[in-house]
Amino acid sequence: NCYNYISANGFCPVYKRLGFGLLRGSLKRRSAAADLGEDAVFLTTAGQHGYLARLHAQEAGHRRKEEGVAEEEKSCLERYELGRQPANTKLSSNKTVRRVRVRGGNVKWRALRLDHGNYSWGSEAVTRKTRILDVVYNASNNELVRTQTLVKSAIVQVDAAPFKQWYLQHYGVEIGRKKKAPSAKKEATEEGEAATEEEKKSNHVTRKLEKRQQGRKLDPHIEEQFGSGRLLASISSRPGQCGRADGYILEGKELEFYMKKIQRKKGKGAGAAA
């Protein structure tokens, strides 16, 4: 038989005091009765048992909160709590971006393959769309470099041509030109004179370019990179969330830091190969 103990004043106070619905066996009955004293009453009918069971179902949540007990774990995950696979955006000319419906009816753009992005040159306050050529460094994982994966804060090499073209137009100076031998210089000057005759600029444009050149400064490291046609840049967007691989060109201390890191990595690779 199943026995429950309640006080003469009603069901709830003693039910809460006991902390369980059913007591089985004579020992438990006697110990509980001794704790409760004369107020304890034996219940044996099915109706009384059913009442306590329903009461337990109703009161369980409130009782747990009142007593400071941790909430019960949910038996299964909700749909919005499911994890999703990382995008692992690859460097590829076959651009692929997927639309993903997320919690609240919002939309994310999952880039799977990209090869272009908008990159800003901070010191010159100019942004150009350019091609991503290579992934050269990732502070978190070398595997992402090996697999050419585009993620936020990855260091990449971008095509310098759009910025070189803008610099020529803005300052009238062609940067990244390789120095030629004296014999070749004469031929180049003759060709240059012919070109200047064709591209004659107005006095207004000439004055404007001269004024701009007065405050012109160019980092030697960046000028060296223009010679190779590749600029080091950092990705600042999240390709797996917004579907774009935008970023900025590295300059100053940050550029020096990453150049050292890349050089050290190359040295280690050469040492391992030897």
C-alpha cells in the first residue's frame, strides 16, 4: 500500500514539508509520523492519492523557484538552438553566396566561395574593389592558411592595380615602377616625352596635382609592395555572416608586425624542408 501524510489543517503545508509525494514501507511511515507528531493522518484511498499527484504537477514549478532549486533541463533542443556548420569560405573565382533564414525571420548571407572584396586604404581615405590573390597568415589556425579559407582577421594579399591607378590619377605619380638600367632609361624618357605630349594637362589640373604632392607621404613598405603588385590586407568583415570579404590595407606598426610574422613563418618552413 502507498501512504501519504498530511496535517489536520489541510494538504498543502505538510505536502510541501515532506518534499515527496509517496512513502513506501513501514520504516518510512513511522519516521515521517514521528517527525510530524499528532498532526499526521494516514491516507489510503485512490482519490486522495490522485489529488496529491495533480497537486504535485501544478506546484512543482513554483515550489522549485521558492526553494531556490535550479530549473530542470529541457529534454530536447529547440529549433533555434541548433548549431550550424561553419561557412569555411574558400578563395575561388566561382562566387557562391547562400541565403540563410535565421531566428526571428532575419536573414544571413553565407559566403561559400569568394575572390573579390572592398578594401580601404586608411591613410589616403580611399576604398577600391579589388581581387583577393592569396591567404598568407592566420593568427588562430595554420590549417585555414593551407586550405585558403577566408575568415575575419585573416591576412591576405590583394591586387594593387586599382590603388596604383587611383594614386596616379590623384597625385600624378606612378608608384611601384621598377628601376631600369641607364641605357633603358634613355629609351624610356623618349617614350615618356611622347606620352606627355599626348596627355597634356590643363593649368588647373597641374596646379591641383602640385598642391596635393606637397603633403604626400608614402610608407616605404607599401611602396615596396606596389612594386610586386600585391598589398597585404586584413579582412574585417565576416564572410560566413554577411557574405562579403571586405577589409583594409595594412600600414605602419601593424604592417611591420605581420611582415615579421610572415617572414618568420617562411624561415621555419624553409628550415623544415632542409
